[in-house]
Amino acid sequence: VAVTPNGKQIVSGSDDKTIKVWNLDSGKMELTFEGHTNSVCGIAVTPSGKHVISGGGDNTIKVWNLDTGNEERTLKGHASYVNAVSVTPNGKYIISGSDDCTVKVWNLHTGKEELTLEGHSNYVSGVAISPNGKHVISCSGDKTVKAWDLDTELEDLGQESLAGFPAAFISQHFAVGDGSSSSVFPSMGCLPVSLGYNVNDNRYVLLSDDSTAPPLLRRAKWSSPLPNQ
């Protein structure tokens, strides 16, 4: 169950595969959402109060419009029951925990799976977000509770391989550092293997697998947007 941010409604999920919305003051049932093909195991409401998030035994996560009861999106990626869901305080991400032993991070607005957090050795039974949005907390059938640094994990969002990019292409489009440096990455003797986008400071990050490279080469920030190959 979950309560809407305005404190007026209760949202419940059931083994009968439905989600129901209840008036907290009167106890009257106001809406029924239907769409899951197995038990509804987890429920969350977005901070805006506009959407309900549900996790089900059909291995899916669904996003519902709270006002209309319409299903807006189905998220697929877990290999087993989705036992728990939560939403970050900024309303950008859904966090889910599953019987497949993973915790996943999804973009609420696009439905894209952004991250998979692996470390539990048994089903994930619950997930929560710290009030500042910086940490994901998960509990599991492996008898542990884990805290994940969400900011760190999100730094490498959207990694895109650059292994096939020629050095000339990279040097033409990018400069190492904060955008003011005239140095170019290839001239420093180490080609990157991937590119990550840091959502926290809106910069691209080049990553290298060369452990002997200076730290600047292993995580060099770029102010330029990624051009088309």
C-alpha cells in the first residue's frame, strides 16, 4: 500500500491482479486499475501525486495515471517477480527490487532501464530511497540490507563504446578537462574505451581501461556534447 502526498488517498495492490484507490477519509473505493497478469506485489506514488507505480508477479512495472486510472507505460527487464518499487524524491527515477536478486533503476519519464545493481544473493524483498535521493536501500532474502550510492552509480549512465572511434575523430571533437584546456585525449597516449554521461554536472566522461594512465585519463571530463559518429 501507499498514501498519496496530499494524504487524501490510499493505493493498494493485491493478489487479485488489481490496484485500487481509496478515499482515506470516507473509506470509499474510487478507482480500480487492471493490467497486471499476476499478483501486484509493490506500490508507490510519485512525489507529484500524478502517477502510481506498481510491481507485479508478471515481472513488469507499470506506470498509471492516478486521476484516470489509465496505464501509461509498462517497464520490462526483470527476470522474475517485482516485489517492491519506490520513486526518487525528484520524481525522475523508479527503483525496483525483484526475485531475480537485482535492483533496477528506471527513467520514469521514458521507461528506459538505466542501471542494474547486483550484489544480493537472493530475492530482493524491499527497496527505499533516502530523503535526499542519494542512496538506494534494499533488503533481501539473503538476510542483508544494502545501501547503494545512487549518485555514483548514475555517473556512468548511458555509456557508449568509443573503442571503434579513430584517434583523429576524438581529437577533432573533444578536449580534456573542464572545457578550457587545449590538450587532446589521444595526444596523451591512451585511447578511451567508453563514454559516460554524468547527469549531475551535465558532462561527458571518457573512461579508459589502462590502469597505468594518470587519473585524468581514466576519468577525463568533457564539456562538448557527443557528436554523431
